[in-house]
Amino acid sequence: ASLEKCPLDSLAYRRAGTGISRIGVVVPLTGRFDRYGKTFVQGLRLAVDEHNREWAPGVGLILHDSEGDPLVGARKARWLLRDHGVSVIIGELFSANTAPLAAASQVVGAVLISPSATNERLATLGDAVFQLHVGNTVLAQALARSLAQEGSNRVMALLVSNSPEDSSRAEAVAVACRTAGVAVVGT
């Protein structure tokens, strides 16, 4: 469906047609966030190795160090898109660093996948910007919409632990349910 919306001369469409399967990765590999980036890359390499054993064509990774700096990350993303022939970029780990990568990828019609950025507004930066981590508010709103559409019984109760994380999730669900017209009878 997304290729149908792409202009015929778009970068993503041309690269998909030729079977190029190189993925650019822009994460902090040096600096104060290096351990997060290195851990992420280790997991990514395991996933790519498993994919390449079972599927064809093989996928290759081209890694670049963002140094934890949004401007460096954006420069590396443009370089990957322009000089290395990637049409998919995975990065950045933090929301503030992801926005410049999204802008760089959208200029050429490439896909950006952010594995851990939590800012819910990042998806508004383009149709090909995807987040693997979605915040409590978005999840709560999706649940509330589903409950509101399911039928006539628009009443629910929440059972949660009293940990701070569960409490904030429960509050997001309660607010979203009330907004969607689903009564919350107890927590």
C-alpha cells in the first residue's frame, strides 16, 4: 500500500524494485550513550544474522555513530541515504535525536524506524516514520477506542499494581476511556 503512494521516481520505489536490501543504522556508538547504542547494535546483528540464514535476499547493515548528537546523526543519515544506497534507516535511540533523522529521511522518501524514541509527535513528521515504542497515551487511546466500539457495555474497571509505572498507565487508560465515553467504575 505504501509503494502505491510513492512517486514512480522515488528513492524507496527504485531501490525496492532493484532488490537492494541495505539498512542504515545511526545510533550512539561513542560518547555518554555508547553502551545503549552498542547493546542495540548487538541485538540488531543477531536479528539480521537470523534473517539472513532463513531468507533471501540477505540484509546488510551499514553502521554509523551519531555520537549522541542530533546534528551529527542527521549528517550521517543524509550520507547513508545519498552515498550508500539505503532506503531504510534505523535510529536514533532518543526522541530529540530522532527528529532530525526523520527530516533527512523524508526528504528523499526513505523509511525511518526508531526503536526506542518515545515522543508521540514523531509520527507526524512523515508517513514513513515509525516508532517501535509507543507511549502510554497512544496505547490508552487505542484501547479506549476499541472498548467504545465493541458493544453496548461501555463500562470497565482497572486492576493494576501500585507501582509508579502501572499507576501512570492506569491513569492514561482512565482518562482515555472517559474521553471515549467508556465509564471507569473502579480502579
